[in-house]
Amino acid sequence: MTILWKPQHIEQTQLHHFIEHIKRSPQINDWPSLYRWSVDHTDQFWREFLDFAELIYEGDVEPAIQPARKFQDTRFFPSLRINMAENLMRHIMADCREGRGHTTRMLFYREDGLRRELSSAQIAVTVRRLQLAMKAAGVQPGDRIAAYLPNIPETMLIMIAALSLGAVFSSSAPDFAARAVLDRFQQIRPTLLFAADAVLYRGRIVDKRSELDQIVAGLPDLRRTIVVSLDNPESPFGDFIEPVPAAKPVAGSTGEAPTPATIPMTLAEQDLPVFHRLPFSHPVYIMYSSGTTGLPKCMVQGPGVLLNHLKELMLHTDLKAEERIFYFTTCGWMMWNWLASSLAVGATPVLYDGHPFTPDANVLWKMAADARVNVFGTSAGYLAALERSEFDLTGLDLTSMRSILSTGSPLLPEQFDFVYGRIKSDVQLCSISGGTDLNGCFVLGNPLLPVHRGEIQCAGLGMDVDVVNEECLSQPPRKEGELICRKPFPSQPLFFWNDEDGSRYEAAYFETFPGVWRHGDFIIRTESGGFRIQGRSDATLNPGGVRIGTADLYRVVDGIPEIADSLVIGPSLKGEVSVMLFVTLRGSHTLDDELRTKIKRELKEKASPRHVPDHIFSVTEIPYTRNMKKVEIAVRNIFESRPVTNRESLANAECLDEYERLAKDF
């Protein structure tokens, strides 16, 4: 497979420094030996990385792992006490104590051109005042704090303040309608709700007051609802906290810049946040499954999420304290939590609120150039849409950008070509894959290894990833199988909310292969040692009893010039699996017999005869989630006459009406 990028200055990477840090013998001296050691001696690996990451904690790091009879009952660092917020704030706190309070620690951009910079002192003072207000409202460790907010700095500060007190934070993007939010928040019964009464999207203000009224009415345990103002950064929390001096006004911002107030470069201890250290198994986040086929699962996660994030950020992404990192995400996707963890590295997170193609297709790249972003994160869906758009990077200075990350769906080989050919030729393109369940990655990038076209570089350190067949036996390279993890990892859910006997947790991951985490992805190990995700195994095509992932089919179909986008499903109809392909067409093209024949011929020749669909439909739109993932399962459910109960989690749910009309003929 073609090599598109080779590592430079390996000795300067944090992964190289980590190898030097843990080197005990000549057996650990390169990537293969390091990975093997990390999964053969997982307790030693996580203990060593805890030290390398310089996390703040108290107590004993021994034992690093407390084994249990069941995979899911394993506990990490049972004798250690930690506060995740304290670690997110450690560089900010050092700035405020050492006279560097004006250091910019967070950047924010909005689709209308508004730009804000938040300093260490402003962040610290805001978090402290949020702490005091939450305590005055009676917040106790274990209480749930919910956010129904866009990707603005205030959301991140609310999260930090909640975790500092031992509360549990959970968020839902405000583009979700009231029913979708209640499907999540009613299960966890939050004490406080922070919410927006309006959001900006695609150039218009969307009033959310009606949805907010419904949400509040459906959450009887709320003590208070705090409406966060999007256009008053000087006092966004109203009378919930004392006003905090505003962010720095920025030249060129189209938003009204507030009159800046002075914050001292050095803050007194009473003006700084305080942190309540709790056991390593104390909950910090509640995350949700997508919910497109039923009520979302509420996955409760602990500080092990931060430990794993730091491994991914520091070792696999090589993120350094002086760098800036961006990920296009909403607050309802785990990549928001992942981005927030960059604060613990000392890096500067860059936040964006709005549509990625408003006012034009260049908006995110203009932002990246202005912010001097070093690591740019997005999705395969965004890159596919960008390729179809009229984007133009001429004149934009992207020299600071050294890495582009992509997740959400498989990144096709042709998309690697697109990035290197039309975006940046000297960038490390890292396809990464994991999930909300683990709030992290199973397979991802590596600064010590080359980038091969169409491949994910490696498995994550400490993650005993394997590719297996139906009998859970390892598959050789180039042979497709299920992605599993054979050993526990620190970011696995502590438990599911309202799952007292653990049966839902057990069914979610361990029903197919008892005692082994089955993630639900088809995957191939390549001969170079990398991986290719083939698609979700729960969205699998299974014609004639032979399992087929969707990635190979998309690769062929999306390369046909007449086709703009596509979606494939394999519903079971009258006892037989029927492969159905839905396409949107470019320009004036129509789905006539000639194009149908061409599609089938291309699939037969470039994939296999089994990839040839039984039915091909022309549709107006392909359904996507808010994070630009194709919604295969919801469409399959429509054709199998099963309900799609959570349409609000989709970005364009109205297009499902067209699929329902088509399904009536089956």
C-alpha cells in the first residue's frame, strides 16, 4: 500500500520520550515491542503512563488493576483518589499562581465571525464562581449537572465546575428536539440544567424556548434552570454567578466586543477553584448511545476517560503544551469530551459553533489558519461533503497544521488522496476509530509510523485489540473479522444508569463473545500492521449468509461520477436478506437502466458479486446524524417495519419520510 507520509524527528515525539521513560531493558525499544508490552503487562503500562502524564492525585497507585470475575467489573487504581477537573485545570492554575494569568487558554469561533479568547485568569475565576453558585444550589458529589448548550466556552467551564465538586456532567446538543433530550435526561434526573434559549445555525437564530419549556417540565428533580446567554459573554449566566470580566476583544470580530475588565495576572488562592478528590471509580460523565433504534443507553464513565484521552493525545497524537487543537463536534458527541481533555496537556482547545459550510465551504479552514491550529479534527462525512463542495484554500496559511484526524465512519483510500492532493501534502492524516462507549479509540494514529493509503496506523497502547471470526479466533492479515478487545481498559463504562443487575451492560458488549468486549465493527488487519474499518457489524450486509461490511461498497459507489452520495442497507425481508442501495445524483443525471447497469457492473468488478444490490433507489437525501454519520440502521428498521424512535438525533430526519414511502412496496 502506498506510503503518503513518513515521520520526521522521531526523537522529539512524546511517544519516543515515553519509551525512554519506561525502558527497563532492550526488549522495549521501538513501537512493536512497546505495544506488545503494553497489552501483556497492562497494569505496568497504565501505572507508568499515569506517572508520565504527571496527573495530580493522592493515595497509592498499587494495585493499578483490581481484577474481577467479569470484564466489566474490573477496577483501575482502587486505592487512588483524584479529581478530573483539577487535572484539566492544572496548567491554568499554574498560570494564575505564577503571574501568567493573561495567557490565552481557549479560543472560540462562531459561524457569523464572532471570535473570543479566554485567558487562564478568566477561566479560573469563572470556574470558581460557578463552583460557589453550584454549592449554594445544594450540589453534592454524585448529583447530575446537565447542559443543553452549543459548543461554546461556557459549556466547558460548567463541566469543569461540576466535576470539581464531584458532580456528574452530561450534555446534549441544542439541535436535539425536546423529546430526544428528555429521552436522555429523564433517565439520569439532573439537579441543575444549563440551557440555551436560542442557537445560531446556518445563518439564522433558532428559538429554543419552546423546547426548553418542555424539557424543564419533564425534569421534576431540577432545582434550577440557568439560561446561558449566547450574546452576552460578560454575563452569560445571568444572576446565577457574579459577572466575570469578559474575554479579550478581538480585532476583526463581527460580534460586538465587550469592554474588557481587568483581571490580575496573578490570582489569590481564594479566587481559584478548589477540588474534591474522589475514588478513581467515581463517575464524571454520563454519555449516551445514538438512540436511533430506542431509548439511548446511559453509559457512566469515570476518570479513566481522562487517563485514556491523555494517552491518545500525548502519545498517539503527539499533542504538546504549546499547541492548538480543533475538533469539529457538538456537545452531544464524545469528541467534545476528548477535545476538553487537551486542557490537561496544556494545549489550547479551539471551539467552533455553527454549520461547517456557513457562510461558505472555507469557514473551518479560515478559522484554522487564523488560530494557527496544529491538529485539525473532523469526520469522514465532512471530508466527503467538502470534496463535493466549491471550497478554495488559496491564500490560507495552513503551515502550522501538522495533523488531520478523521473519525465517525471509515475513511476511504480515495479520501486519503483528496486530503493529500487538495488540502495539504505534508500532513499526518490519522484515521481514528473507537466510540462513545469507551469515550476514546481502539485504533488510531502514531507519530512513529508511516501513513499508508486507506489505513489506520495502529491499535491504541494498552488496548488488547484483535480481529476475530465467529468463534473468536484471531484472523490473519487481509481477513475481515469483528473488532474485539480481550482485556479491560480504564475508560470502559463503570456501569449503565438504571441497570441494577448489569444485564444491559452485559448484553451490549459481551453477549456474542463472553468475557471479551465486542465493539460492533468489522475490521481488517493489514499486512503493514495497520487496520481498515469496514463498517458497523450491526449495520452489516449478510446476503446468502455471507457477512459484508459497507465500506467496500461505498468506496466503489461514491467513485461513480454520476453519484453524489449513497447509503446501503441489508434488511431481512420475508426471511431473506435483500441488499438495497440508495443514491443521490449529481446535476441532471437520472437513475435510468444504463446507470443501474453501470453501478452493478462497477460493484461486481471492483468489490465482489455479493456486493451487487438487489434494489437501487434514487432519493433526494441521505440521512445523517448531527455529527455527519450515515444513518444506516434507522433506514433498515423502516424496511423491516421496526420503529425509529429517536428521529430528533438526526440532522435531516424529515428525509426519512421518503424512505417510508419506498418501504411500503416491500
